[in-house]
Amino acid sequence: MLMSFHRFTLKPLAATLQRHRMVPLYLMAMGMGSVQAAESTEDSSSAAVVAPAPATTQLQRVEVTGSAIRRVDAETAVPITILRADALRKQGVTTTAELVQRITGSNSISNATGSVGGFTGGASFADMRGIGANKTLILLNGRRLANNALSGTQSQGGAVDLNMIPFAAIDRVEVLRDGASALYGTDAIGGVINFITKKSMTDGTLSMGGEMADASGGGGSKDMSGSWGYGDLDKDRFNVLGVFNYATQQNLDANDRTFSKDYVPGRGLDGTSGTTFPANYSQGDNAANPLGGACTGPNQVAANGVCRYSTRNSIDLIPQTEKTSFFGKATGKIADDHNVNLEYFWARNNNSTTLAPAPLTGLSVDNTSPYYPGNGITPLPDNFTLDPTQPVGANWRETASGDRELKDQNTSQRFLLSFDGTVAGWDYDLGAAYNQNRVVSSVTNGFVSDSALVSGIESGLLNPFGAQSSAGQAYIDANAYHGGYATSTGRVSSLDGKITRDIGDWFGAGPVGLALGGEYRKEKFQMSVEDFTGDLSSLGIDPDSSVSGDRSISAEYAEINVPVLDSLELSAAVRHDKYSDFGSTTNPKYSFRFQPFKELVLRGAYSEGFRAPSLYELNNPTYTTYTQGNYNDPRLCGGGVVAPGGNGGRDCNQQFFNSTGGNQDLKPETARNVTMGFVYQPIRDLSMGLDFWWIKIQGQIEEFPESEVFANPDLYSDRIVRAADGSIDHIVTGLANLGNVKTSGVDVSLDYRFPNTPFGQFGLGLQGTYVSRYDYQQTIGGSYIDRVGDFEGYGVAARWKHNLTGTWNLGPYRASLTNRFTTGYHDYDRTTNDRVASYTLWDLSAGYTFNKVLDIDVGLKNMFDRNPPFSNQNYTFQNGYDPRYTDAMGRTMFARATYHF
């Protein structure tokens, strides 16, 4: 939206210094990590810190996310971190998702790995404060994008896919580490991340790069980009620019990494499946496998008297991706004080994933089948008591159809027409935008008709207990499905406008700033699913998942900034939103900024926020899929021990059916945010900052945790639905308003530019986040559960994360060394593995610029080849570690060349 920026007028610096006494804190009062800025002394904002300009110098127009008031100075009452994209590119960062991982306030690595076994379309998300990606607002040049059309199925409930933002066009990223619903409306509870592209260009660049893991296997990537611009806006009265980016990444197989394991029973990890090949068979309380108790078949392990299937050899740790994007902008000067801008971007991400062969459970093999145990083909163990007049049950892994392979094509685009200028002392900014995100999901291999397989087994044609005959294999091949099974589309059309001006000097301390604005949005969502999905239980999608919904939102907001004293400013903002499906909500924000002396800035803010349920959360129908994790039936296999009437191959350590879906009775989430902090700059080249934050969310929207259903079966007995034989038919979860979240912590920043030496300019920067509290309720009014340093629910809140970067520059030479660190935590199952170790990575980069024309940068990520620490979590398809907090690539070499013309 337009109100996301400060607009700073050009005024003499001497006057600014005299009235505000602030320029020494020009950057760090925003809590900005200047590690990236320190890499380039050509950065105009960094230059403001290094040396005062002559009295005749005028301040450059600067845009700062988080306020609608135009100001002379960049300091605000809210904490902002700025990341310079060019500096990060030189350190080997190649994607928008990787850039966001450098934000310590973003809790997890929500990237394409989540699409392995998930329904994300290969999306990557930001998750400020760990309260959910759907509560972090993502902007491109201050305006909204369409949310990922599939994100609701992963409890994101409506979040922007970072892969859709054209990385090569990004100039910088401004991270508002505070709630901002009073200015931006919904989604901004955890913070705002504003990706700002290049505004104009009069030159061109070509860039090529790649990276390759030191270890064997895939995962390597290549990328290329080009940009070009023409026209001087002041002289030619126009400027046009275009940026193109193309990148590919190979998949990384689980069997290429030793730390990826799915069966370490001594440490509480068993990610194997009771649906195996050859299939276990059972009758009554007895269960056996054709290969006997040794379980000597490929991918088999023994447990509870039956065989289990290891999926490790089929799983992708990192999927194969192909990203293409284009960003274009044309700016024309209609008159001296009036501009027209036209922006267009298009981005496509092709994401391919591989899973183990499909499971098919609840089968019945009649005694007339040639493959019935004891009929001559399938062996019958001596210790298996069999009634030959009755069928046997079987859970079968369809290895004859091959690994399951899926592909998602995720495409986003945005058109934006905007006008800005000055009329009668008012600065104005008006815009009209259309955003669209479309995901086409397809099955490409390994998916065979459930009904055909059941019929083939019933007729005796198919063998679940061994190799298929040629006729059986031909039958399986003939009944395979290929092609698109779901198309999801999200659209956002919007009109917005803002006017700002000074309205007088009320207290003799400086001009009072006022901003007024409004917005109208129309949101639409549609998902169409092919009928054949009902014949593929392993896909986890029902044909009834075809849904649609729409809503309109209108909003008005106002903000005022009042200098009360030379050293004290007070600000207030209020926003009123009206939803066509939720009624109205009004949210205020109050803040202050106090500078008792020139080396110190104190600041604080209080705000109220909200998030309306997404269209997907509201309209998604109930459907049945498998649980994410493996569980024991609390009645028939309590503690992993088979009880009378139980069956180890059916009731122990299994993925059970789960009935889930949307909920049209959902209420909006509401929140209160408080920040309080300071920035201290005792000398010109040293800045230190602390920003404390507190967030309370009421009525958080989440899927009821499946783990709690099994951990507390008496309390949630209504969520366990049993079949006639007493076994679990399915459990019930689904979206609901689950209770409150209380989290708090402190962001730490330190930046120091060492005195210049004959050996070059050295810099040191630290950004860190310490989480002191993360308590949440799983039910309204329930007890609070502490997630800090403990794996609870679906994840963990790390106690401390930091990025520490040292930089060196000497003429055309440059280098940087970065340490990325996350504290350890208590594991999912503490009885067998108490702690997940801390995780630290060191990255090294070096570069040289030839005649200001050619940049060469090389380096190592994870230079000491640190493996992810062991974890016995089983919430992801990748086992032996947690891909949400660590990186499977290992030591990675990168190189990049950029030519300027």
C-alpha cells in the first residue's frame, strides 16, 4: 500500500542538525544492521553516518517502511532492519527465501523442502516471531501481493510465496519488526517485510553464478540475470528498466546425506511405515510377513513382529526447482511535480518432488487368490495361526508402480499503475493494482487407481506379497494416472491513495506531519480439483476440495506525528477496515521517540492488530488425508506395545487417516504489540541497539494438533473415530480458534566500522534475536505450553539466533566472514534423545572489481561442513534432522560474475 513509506524532502543538512541533533544516528536509530551497508562506502545512507556533509548538502529522498508521514530524518519510533541485496549477493545469497533467512526475527526456514509430502506448491514463507507466516505481511514496493493459493493447507492460512518476488530486481529489504495493522491492515501482526526494487536505471548488468555442494549428490544450482535501463527522469522526463532472472536447482536425495535417517530406535526415531513391500498380512491378532521376522526385503526393517518400510531411498531432501522472473517499470514525468509509473512483474516456479511408492491400507485377500498365504506362492510361517476359510488383511506399498512424483507450477504476476506528485502543498500517491497467483498441481508418476488395485487383488491378478506377473504389471501400468489434479488461483484487485503534508509547527519544535489514506481491495480464491483425486487416497486430496470464495475490504486510515520538544516526538495512527464477510474493525497505534542527547534515541510503540481468516481457511471443505506423523493407537498399542485385540502392523507406529478442513465459523485473530528500545552511538562509527517486544494473540487460527489427539486420548476422545472392529478409522482435527499466544523477546544490533588502516577498511555487525517467552494454548482457556527451547506442537521457538558478519574492503578487493548461529533445544521425544544440538555455520566470501566493470565473487557456505544436528521429530518427510531449522546442503562452493555496461 502507498502509506508504507516516509517521503523525505530535500532540505539543508545544517538546518536538520540544528533542530533535531540526530544525523549521527541516521541509520542505527532504525535498528538497522549495517553489516551489509558497510560493505559499500558508495551507499549514500552509510555515508551519512561516516562523515557529516557540508552545510549546503541536501538530504536524499529516503523511503522507510512503517509510517505514512513525510519527514526530514530517517529515525522513527519503530524498529526497522535494512538488508542491502547487492551486499548479500556478493556473499552468495541467490534467492529471496535465502535472503529472508538472514532475518533473525524470522523463526523457521520455510522453503521448498516443505513441498515434499506437503501441499505448498513449492512455496517459501517468512515467519516473523514464529507466530505463523500468515501473520507476516509481505509487500513489494509498499503494496500487497497475492497470497500463495495453496498456503492454507499448511496452516499458513494466506501468506505470500517469497519465490514469487523477482530477486534480481531487489535493491533492499526493509523489515519492520513491530505490529502494523493500524497502517497496513490484516497480516501485519508479526511485522512487515517490504521488498523494494530499483527505482530507475540508466545502465545495464549481466550476471551468472552457481553453487555446488562439496559432498556427493545433487542440490547444485545455477542462475543468470540481466538488467537494463534507459532515460534520465529529470533530463529526458522518462525512465524505463527491465530485470530478468532465471535459476535452477537440482534435487538432493536423502540417501546422499548420512545424517538423513528414518530408523534410529535407540534415539526415538522411527520414520518407517507399517505399510510395506512385501505387504504384512494379518488375521485376527496375528500378523506376519512373507519374508519372515528377519524382514530381509529391500527397504525393510523389523518391529513389533512385522516388517516396516524405510522411505529414505525415495525422499527428496531438497526438491528440483526452476525459477523464472521478470520485472519491468516505466516512469514518466507528466509535469515538474507529477509522475506516472507503470510496473509489471511475472514469476514462475516449477517445483518437482519425489516420494516413496504409494501406500494402500485396509486390503483384504481372499483364500481363492493364488497369492493367499499357504496357497503355494506366498509362504506361511510356522508360528502364524491361520483360518484358511477366512481372508487375510494386508497393508501394501505399491512398489510396482514406482516412486510417486509430483510437479507444481506456481505463477504470479502483478500490474500496477500509480501517480505521485504535489498539489497545493499536499504530496499524493495513488495506485491501482491487479495481483494473481496460480498453482497447477500434477501427478507425473507412481499414482495408480485405488479401485483398480483393490479389484486386481480381489480377482487374484495382483500380488501384494511379492513380485507381479507380467499381466499384473501391465494392469498396474494401464491404470496409472498422469496430469493435473488441482488448479488454485488467488486474485487481489486494489485501489489505494494517500496524501501527506506538514500542518504547522504547534510547539515550536518542528512541523507536525499528517497523512490520510484509503484503500479498496477485492479478494478472490478458487480451487478446482479433478474427480480422479477421489481414487488416490495417497494423494491426500478429495474431489470435494473444489472451493471458491470472495470478499471486499475497504479501509481508511490516518497518522499524525507531533514534535512536542526538540527531543521528543509523539505519533498516533488509526485504521478502520470493513470486511464484506466479517464486519468492521478499528485498530490504533501510538508511539514515541525521545532523544535526550545526540548519542541516544529511546523509542516505543503500542499497537492493536487483527487477522481475518483467509478465504481458504473459511471455505476449504472437510477432506481426509494421512497424519503427518506416525502414532500408536492409545487403546490397542499403548506405549508401542500391542494390546489384546491389537495388530502391530495396523495399530503401532502408523500414519492414520485424518479428517481435516476449513471452518466457516472462524473468528478473526486479534493482537496487541508493544515495543520498547533504544539505539546508542557513543562514537561516530559504533552503534548499539536493543529493542524489546511483546506480542499477545487471542483466538489464533491453527489446525488442532494431531499429536495432542494421541497424547491425550481421554480428553479428546471425540476426535478419535473407531471402526466396528475397535481399530482407529480416522481422527478429526481441522482449523479452529485455539486460544492465545504470548511471546516476547529482544532484538540486538551492533555495528562498528573500525578506523581506516593502510590494510583496508574493516567492519563488524551483529543482528540477534533472543526469545524470552513463547507460551501458547491449544484450547480456549486451556493451560499454557512453553515452546521456547522445547519442541512442542508442530515446532520450536529458538532461544537465540544471530548473524555476525565481519567485512573488509581495500580498493577493488573485498571479503566477508559470517557466522550464523541457532541455540539447541529439547527434542520431540526427550525420553530417548533429550537435546538437539545448537547449529552454527560459517560462510566466507571474497571478491574483486575489475575497472568498475566486472565483479567476481567466490566463496564457501558452511565452510566447516557442519551437518544438521540429529532430531527425532517426525513431522516432516525428511527424517534424522529438522529441515525447518537447518540446511541439508553441507559445504557449498559458489561463484558469481557480474558485468556492468
